[in-house]
Amino acid sequence: MNIIGADFIQQELKKPGYLFKMIFNDSGAAFFSASIQHRTVKLFGLSYEDSPKGNALAAIVTDGRIEIGGEREGSERGQIFCWQSIVRHR
């Protein structure tokens, strides 16, 4: 799994009341500033769009909470696998 923005996450998690965004699917995840819109982040194999063209889910990460949005095909089990891969990434 490809992780984009790992250094960014490390810095953000040190801040009290952190807030950032991400998009993810089974091939990777990208983490970025909350000031950037999910749909503007386009990476090879990773794109969130408000149409069937998108292949990723969007999330907002805040202090102690992750809110996942977007309607994409895939099971809850598949999302859990993605999260496990993200957490294990080093």
C-alpha cells in the first residue's frame, strides 16, 4: 500500500486539536491539509470524485475521530482491511 503524506501526519498528530483530510482505497492513502478539498487531490490510482469515476473514499481526521464519507463500492470488511494496511505502514 502506498502512503502519501506520512511525514505530514507525524507533524499534525503532535498538535492539540489536529484536523486533516485523507482519501484512501485498497491501493493507497493520501493525507493532506484540511484546507484542501478531497476532490482536488489526484494521484495515480487514487481519486475521490462525486461521480462513479472516483475510486477512493474521503475522510476527515480530527483529535480522536475519523469520519469517512463517500459512497463507493466495497464492503465494510474491505474498509477495515484498508485501515489495517494504513496503520501497519511504516
